Amino acid sequence: MSDPVAELNQLLYTATPSERRAVLRAALPVLARWMVDSVDTCAGDEDPDTSRWPLLVSTELLVPLGAAVHRAQTATSPVPRQAQGRQAPTTTS
């Protein structure tokens, strides 16, 4: 069975910056809809893992994304790929 997350990671890792933006731009409406839905469904849930999900989304997605947007808006030159914390894709057998 294929691993869609690993496949997406590999696709984005090997893409040029403009190709990467195009893929993410196309996926953004779908990803945003499902992220919002996944956070909305946590309201009132008593399960500890579920109740921590909104905080995880914030700390693992929104905070780093906000920082990256800020860097992009204030930088005079592109941030090197390594400095952005990217890691080489991993493959699973």
C-alpha cells in the first residue's frame, strides 16, 4: 500500500520552488477545509488527545507558517532550503 504523505513529501522535496508553490496552492483549499473541520470537531470532546489537537495545529502549523511569512516579507534574499528546517524525505518499505 502506498503512503500518500510520504509521496507528497517526496514530490514537494524534489520540486522547484515554483512547482512546490503551485502544488501547495492547488491543495490549499482542500487542506484548509479539512484542518478547520478537524479543529471544529474537537469542541467539547473529553478525549485528551482530541482536546489537544487545536493546540497542536497552532504550534506545529500556524506559528511556523506565520514566522515563515514574516521572514519572506522582510527578507532581502531567499532563505536557503537547509535553514528552513527541511529534511530529506524518508522512504518506508
